[in-house]
Amino acid sequence: QVTLEESGGGLVQPGGSLRVSCTASGNVDSTYVRSWYRQAPGKQREFVASISTGNSITYADFAKGRFTITRGGAKNRVELQMTNLKPDDTAVYSCKHSESREQYWGRGTQVTVSS
């Protein structure tokens, strides 16, 4: 069993930056993929970015050039650095941990971009 905890969300002005983190605890496998998704009010959840333990990285088109996903800091932590944020980036950002045949989701953290 793996438990995920997101942190770092908040309110930021358009053009600002924010970093959200996802830390896993429990029986974390040595090989996994950690992904960020987001869901805005009234919209479907969408993929943002992912990173594997082999450092294979994928970004959604809207995230390329503005968002950076990294592994590091604390063990089992993945961070998403977001820059040049826009009001359309407002959403609940959730992380997903995939290993073997299992998937785990965090509860999400709210990111609000508003002046």
C-alpha cells in the first residue's frame, strides 16, 4: 500500500510561479511512474506531466516550456514547478503513483491563479 500526500498549492497571480510536491510513503517499489493530473471545475481530469524512476519525462502540450517535473529532495518525492501561470491553470492538482499493476492517487492540492 502506498499513500500519497500533495502540498504546495495556493493562490498566485497570473504570470507567477508555484511549486507543488507529491511525497509517497508506505511500501514504495523501486520502479514507478509518478504523474500529475489536474481537474478544473466543470472539466474532466487531464494529464499534466509524468516522470519515471528512469527519469523518462512526458508533458502535456500546455505544460511544455512552463512546467517542470523533477524527482528529488526527499526520497520518494516528485515536484512540479509551474511558471508563467495563467487563470486557465486553476485546478485541483493530484498526483498518481503507478507501480507494477497498482495505481494510487493523492487527494489533491488546489492551485488558483487569479489577480
